[in-house]
Amino acid sequence: MSELVAAREQRALAASRIAVSLIFFVGGSGLTVWATYIPILKARAGLDDAQVGLVLLCVSLGCLCGMPLAGVLRPRLGPLRSGALSGVAFAAAAFGPALGVTMPILAASGFFIGLCFGFLDVCMNSHVSALERELGRPIMSSAHAFFSLGNVVGALSGGALIGLGLSVSAGLGLASLVLCLLAFAAVPWLWLPEAHVREVTGGTIFQLPNLTMLGIGILTVLSFVIELALIDWGALYLVQTTATAPALAAYGVASFSVAMTIGRLFGDRIVRGLGAVATIQISGVIAFVGVGIVVWAPTTLAALPGFAIAGFGIANLVPIFFSLSGRMPGIPPNAGIAMTVTIAYGGGLFGPPVIGFVAHAHGMRTAFLMLTVGALLIAAAVRFVIPRGVRH
């Protein structure tokens, strides 16, 4: 009988892993599908570039509010109800920008998207962390691979919806409906063992980070800054430093994104074989090499392998840090992940603007050279930040 119960629990854990990966996919798709409509929303609301920047800032501010909110609500709602709420709420929020015919409405809808995504991010990473502890092996990287896959599918879907000539309301409404259906399909399978449910509902709802958690948060910030800089500034970097056409420059970002997705699909196996700290150290060195190639490449074709190498290096840094933050001694997993996610997104918010300021003052190559320093800092400092007992 005990073997039958164990087999049933393993099936439930496998189904829960698929379900949480589907929610990650919903999150990645929702963020990019509405972003494809930004040029249309800008024209419809009569916004200038600065006002679009304010709308995107509202999204980031919403994220920062949603993350600590998850740290408060998840223990009260429980992991299953909070996970279900986060997925469905974010899928519905993707329709919000369709209402944005004026700047205030568009900014408010952007804030709500960010709020729901911040809540979703903490809930889903906490859910994966609980599954990792129950399964006894890392699965965080593969879960994040579905988020990256969602980014790709969301961008392609948004482009297709616009190409079909649908109105903003019809296009975003259809996308939001599909995402809601996917989230609802995942909800019944978001299962966790009763011990983890009691652990979350009985845990501390909010804690300030100690030195270890602060260190993990800072290393995650550096990882986010490198990732966001290569995505946000990669194409412009190639245009300005190698005088390439914008259409060809886009291949740099594409190669980086594809490499990240592939790296995350294989990341769990790498972590199982090498351990978390060793994987981070090697990844930091690979990222250093990749960005270094981009910085010193004289042509776009020479830089493309650098973008791909950097993508492989960056791919698993954030997932591993999120996973580690849920396993720190003396800190409830949901609180640990909420701390790291909040610090990471809060610091990462300022990364792309800093790159822009440095590029304006000293040139784009100098700005990207800073990213190589960040990659080396991650590789060098992680052994001093992560306690010995949770390194594997």
C-alpha cells in the first residue's frame, strides 16, 4: 500500500511540475505579447518616447509592489490558491493595455500588469523551490526555460495578431483569453505535499534579508543587469559599434535569447552534476568570455557567437540563485525567494538606464565592458556568499 501511495505522489509531483511550467509559459507569453503592441498603443494614445518610458516604469514599479505582496498573501492563501490566483490574474491583466486610450489609463494598466507579474513570479518560484526539495533534484532552470519559450511565442503571436489586422482590443483580448485558458488548465494540477502547505501557511510572512540573502540578491542583480543589457541594448550596440543594419543587428539579440532557452533546458542536469556554486562559477566565466567577444568583435558576424556564448553563460544564473534563496537555513522558502526576487528586480530596474548613461558619456564599448566585470564578480564572489551546506 505504501508503494502505491508513493507512486501516486510521484505522479502528482510530475503533474505539478508540468503545471507550474505552464504558468511560467503564461508569464513569459503575457509580458511579450502586450509589448509587441507598444508602438500601436503609443500612436493611439498620442504619447512621446518619454511618456512610453513612464508607462514601462509603471510596469517595473508594479513588479516591485507585487513581490512583497506575494510574501504577505502566499502564507495566508496557501501555496495552491495563491499559485492559481497569480496565474489567472496575470493572464487577465494582459488585456489591460487595450483600454489605454489615454496616458493615465495606459500607465495604470501597465502598473497592474507589473503587480500581477511580481505576484506570479514569487509564487511560481516558491512553488518550484518546494518541488525541488520534494523531488530531491534541481528543476528551476527547466521551469525558467518555459518562461523564455513563452517570451518567444508571445512575441511571434503578437506579431501575427497585428499582421491579421485585428484591433488592439480584439488582439489583446484573444491573447488574454488563451492565456487565461492555459492558466485555468494548470490550476487543478498545482499540487504540493501537505507538509509544504503547512510550512507555507505557518511561516513568517515577511522578513528583512540577512547578509547571506543580501549577498544572493546582489549577485542576482548583477545577473539580471547583464541579461537585460544584452536584450535591451544588444541591437543598438551592434548598430553603433559595427555600423550594421538594424535588421541584421536583431540577430544578436535573437542568438542570445535562443542560447538562453537551450541553456535553461539543460541547466538542471548541469547543476545535478556540478553543484550550484560550481555551475555559477563556470557560467560567470562563460558569460565573461561571451560578452568579451561582443566587445572586441570588429563586425556583426564576429559578434554573433559572442551573444550566443553569453546567452549560455547567463541562462542559469538567475534560476540557480532563486533556487538557492529557497533553501537558506533559518529562512522560510517563500520569504527567502520573495527577498531575492524583490532585490533582484529592484536593482535590475536601474541596470539598463545606467548602461545608457555610461554609453552616452564614454561610449557603448565601455558600457558593455562593465558587463564583463559583473560576470567576473559573480564567478569570484559566489563561493563566499553561499553557505557550504547548501552548495550542492
